[in-house]
Amino acid sequence: MDGVKKTTVFERKDSIEIETFEGKTDTSSIRWVSDCEYILQKIHPKNIEEKKAITMKILTSSKNSYTFEFGIVGSDQKQRGTVFKIAGSR
């Protein structure tokens, strides 16, 4: 696998995602485009970069994980990641 492993912990509730990454917690709104694709928009962006919406597309899924592709809306540059359900979550 290429690249660097990064870990983000997040919880989704209705149309909100609360994410903690590298010690910082942010809240984003979620707008579902289809069953497998949604747009994340930070609710309180701190700079111009954080104002950019992120597109998330679920590529494959299993019982406790899914692989996704993400990038800034309108950009051709995409990255991939995998989400794993952690103990204690529903």
C-alpha cells in the first residue's frame, strides 16, 4: 500500500459528522447524493481551505468496513481509504 497511514475517528448522526483527526475535532454537514456518495461541508471552517466541500464515494463494503474514495468537489485528484467500525459503536 502506498502513502502514509492516517487515522480519523468519526461519528455520524443524521446529517452531521463529528470527526477527530490529529487532535482536532470538527463538525461537518452531510448531504447524500446517492446511496453510496455524499458531500461533507465543515460547519465552522477556520480558513479558505476548510471551506472547500469534500466528496466521499463508497466503493466497496463488508460487514464491519468499507473502502471509499474522496477529494475536493470539482477536483480530479482523489485519495482512497478504508473505514472500520470500532468496538462500542452501533
